[in-house]
Amino acid sequence: MNDQGEQPTSAQLAEPKSFRENCATFLMSLEEVDADMAAILRDNWDALIAIVRDGQRNSKARSEFNTKVAIALDSLLEATKTEGEA
């Protein structure tokens, strides 16, 4: 989002596009805003996709994805703290 709270044009999802195409658009746009978060999502993409299969939500898959992202964020925070102390 920009300062006015608007979604950048490059991040707008399009209904005629496939889910995969919209995901790629989202990740490319996120790369411009927060490269670390984009990398975390890319690294855990399979776990994210597993949350919804055949229209059914899988709470175990969601928990696993959330745990993986939390660990990645904690690692990123720890690395930032270590760099700040150096």
C-alpha cells in the first residue's frame, strides 16, 4: 500500500488470471515493499497452498504454515538484532 492506503497498480489481482498468476503478481509486488517477507512466503509457499485443497480448509496445514513463518520471522528479527549489536 502507498501512503494513501491504495494498492499499487502492480499488485492488483485480476479475476481472469489464474491463482498462480495472481500469486506471482502479489509476490513481485511484495518484493518491492518487503523483500524479506516475500522470501519467507516463497520459502513456505507449498505449506501455504496446502491450507486450502479442493475448497476445504485444513487447520493443521494452516498451523504448520503459521509456525514456519513465525520461525522465519524470529530468525530475521534475531539477525537484525545481531547486526545492530555489531
